[in-house]
Amino acid sequence: MRMPTVFISHGAPVLVLTQTPASQFLRSLSTHVPPPRAILVVSAHWEAPQPTLGLSDDTIHDFYGFPKPLYEMHYKAPVARGVATRAMELLKPHHAITDATRGRDHGVWSPLILAWPQADVPIVQLSLVGGATPKTHYDIGRALAPLRD
């Protein structure tokens, strides 16, 4: 089955603590898409010199000045190592690398903690390429398209 590609605007990190149309939608997201075997997330909160796959399950609290409960949240979904390996193959022309220490920023965990709160779907995060053109990112997305299958 071909999985959809989904763009999620997560808003402020407090989304996970509030009842809004956006948080309600995210809480229902798993009912709108087929059950994923894994999820690859590209978050605008991480740029690197080249496409980089983060292989840590650490929760990064990359914000400040928000309520204390946000800093106590952790989303320990397993790392989608198989997806990361396949993505590395697909991104060879783009010189992708891995970072074993890079965890997941709030652009990853804040929407997923609502959509799949059991943290049972393996996750891997891919960086944007700092300073790259839209075409570069488009080409990276096209290269990753086989992951949808």
C-alpha cells in the first residue's frame, strides 16, 4: 500500500497541552491514514550542511519560555533504523549522512505525541539542508518517494 505524504503544521509547542482544532485533528490523524510501519519526518527546526538522518530517540526541547510540563514530556518511539538505512541508499547522490546523537526536535515529537501517543511507530528524522534551494529539497523528496511503498 502506498502511504500518503503528509504536511503537518504543528504550531507552538503548547499545542500538545491545549484543546484546539489543530490538536484535535492531530489526535485523530491515525484514523485518517493507514497504520504506518515507520515514519520519516523532515522538520524545519533542523538544518545541516547535507541531508542528515538523526538516529537517537532523545526528545529535544528546542524552545524556551513555555510551561514546565512541556519540558517534562518525552516521546520515546523506537528509531526507524531500516528506514534510515534505505533513506541513506536513496540519498547517496545527495551525500546524506547519519548522526547517531541527534534526537527529535519539537517539530517531530509535538505532533506525533498527539497522533500516535503510544510511541509505538518507529521514527527517523531527516534534516533540511541549510542554504539549499527549493529544488534541492524537492529532489530529496523525489528521491525518498520509494519509502512510501
